[in-house]
Amino acid sequence: MSDLHQGLTSARLMLRAMARWGERIAFSGYGGSYTYSQCLDLIGRYQAVMQGVGAERGQRIALLNANRAEAWLVGVAANELGICMTPLHPAGSFGDQQFILEDGEIDYLLVDVENYLERGAELAAATDRLKHVFTLGAADYGLDLRAAAANAGAVSPVLWAQP
């Protein structure tokens, strides 16, 4: 079968787009500006941190975040690892969000602590099934993904997602 009929994952599509545009600005807004090259670098670093805590293909991550590039890039990094990503609506109730984490069999939670510090703490404490909580910024209930990614060094993104 030709590549044309193999299918294309959204993760592969994102990697192609980011590799194509290099130093052009990909995102500019809340949280800063990022070039396509910086996005690729962050994706690889986020993946390295996720893999370091045992994240693997077939698992699930939920994201509780404001509209910011960093969180979107975490979702892309997870998708490229073959991890299913579920957004949690920021205006959702605690009960609804906690139900999603349990019912969706979510393994990991990412929290934008600049905007959802308290809710993230509540969800982390109430959801026993979580293997790990990642935070964008420092919090006493999770691993600061931003800091861990900075310490990871340059890592090329991997693509484990399959059509």
C-alpha cells in the first residue's frame, strides 16, 4: 500500500508543519512568542519528561489550561507519543472534571497553575487513579513540566502515533 493510503495522524501533520517553517513565529500571545523551531524543541523536551515518568503509547492525559501555546504543545507532544489527550473545560465544575478523569481512565493531568492552581490541587487530591500530575509552573502537587523540560536538554521529538 502506498503512503497515500496509509493515513496521516494529526501528530505527524504538526511535526511536518513545524519542521517546514523554522524561525517564523508560530504563536504570539498569552505566555509569549514561539517560533516553529522552538515549538519542535519544546515538544521533544516535553516528551522526554513524560517518558521519564513512564508515559507510553495508549495512555491518556487531560489538560486543564488557559488558551496558551505551551499547553497546546504539551497536547501535541502527548499525541505524538500515542497518548490520547482530553481537554478539561476551564469553566467546568469540579465534579464534572473529576468524573472525566475517572470515567475517561485518565493517567496524567496537566495543570496551568498560573490560572488553575487550586482546582488542579483539588483534582490531584481527589483522583487516585492519576499516575502523575504535570504543572506549567511550580506547585506542591505536581512536576513542573516547564522546569523539567528546561533541564531535559535538546531532544528530537518522536512519533509513535499511528493512524
